[in-house]
Amino acid sequence: MVSRQLLASGGAWIDLHGTQILVDPGPGCLVHAINKKLDPSRLDAIILSHKHLDHSGDINVMIEAMTAGGTRKRGLVFAPGDALNQDPVILHYIRSYPLQIEVLVEGGTYQVNDISFTTPIRHQHSVETYGFVFRSPYHTFSWITDTKYFEGLASHYTGEVLILNVAMLDSKVPSHYLMTLPLDHLSLADAGRLVELIKPRVAILTHFGMKIWRAGPRVLAERMSGEKGIQVIAASDGMTFDFLQLENKK
């Protein structure tokens, strides 16, 4: 999906009451941001869930853009330790550009202006990976990033909106893959189970693999909505979710 750019891999831009946070700036992030009239120099923070290139490909250029090429020391960067210390993806020369780089740990709590977020549990993935629970003065929402499904995962996430990285249509490994490939992503059935357990008001599915893409993410999301009785949305390039939608539904 990334190498063919069937869907954009630039990550997500979060704007919560003026606090602007970029999550997982993968390949193409800077170009997509500029095309969408999003100004990287206004970012307050960049958060990296893990170091895989589809999530971190543009991390360095976005740090440069946030800090005007290092001429303005500003902004925060959050990343797991192995993205900095072991086979690092954040270059050493750029690490002095932001105000601070904070290392994500299991059970950590972090602050960006009046927005806090936690990394409640380390995910079961091939590198050090965390999901997030964001809390603003008005809303709470969670993002379950790349992980294998495991018992107890749902208990760590809460909020009105649940974002889920769903890479697999099912748990079968394609025959052309190496047999040693770990099944360390959520399947569509895993996502349905998490939606049912967490019971958000809205669930957003993203990070689709090829089989989901071919099956039609929107069709699959609508089917899950009917089965679970919860609004489920399939993310698309450039999609915007406005939390005012929740206010209007009360």
C-alpha cells in the first residue's frame, strides 16, 4: 500500500482547540501537509508510535519544518526509546532542534499545552510500539496503533472516538509472504471485537492492507456499523473528523 501510494501515508494532523499535534509522519507527510494548507511551523508536537518507515519516513523533515530548519527552537517530539537508541530513525544532528524529545514508555503520561495523552500499554509488535489515549478539556479519544490482538488490550483504551489501525482482512498470511512473518497487526475481526468491548460513540478504521483495500473499506465499515450498532467510519485520504459532530448528536 505504501510503496504504490494507493493510500497516502502521511499520518494524521490533530488540532485540539489550537494545539496542533502530528502523529506518525510517514512518507509524503510534508508534501501532503503543504498541499492541504497545513503549516508545519505551527505544530506544537510530533508523536511517533513506532519506528517502522510507513510511520516515521518523514519524521526528520517534519522536525525541520516545525523548527524552521532548526532556526527556531520550538515544539516537542515524543518517540519510543528504540526509535532513538537502537537503529534510530531520528537523526542525531536534528535532535537539538525541538524544545525537548521525550521517550515514550509503558504507562507514561505526557502534556502538550492543555492536551494530555497516555501510552497505557506496550503493544505486541515487531518493534517498540505504543497506542495513545488523548484527553482535552472537552473530549477523550483513543488510537490503537499497530499491534497483534491480545487479551486485555481493550481495557486500556477509552473515549468517545476510537481510531484503529486495521491492516488485515483476516489472520491468514498470504502465500507469497515469508512464513516467519509475524501476525502483529489487527484483523477486521479483531477491530470488531475491540469496538464491541470499548463501545466508543464513533470508531474510525485506518492503516488498511491490500486485502481490505480490495474488499472496500467503506463497505466493511458500514457492515461493522450494522453489526455493532456503533458508527464506524473508514478513513480516506484527506478526511477530516470534527468533534463538533459529537456535540450535534447529543
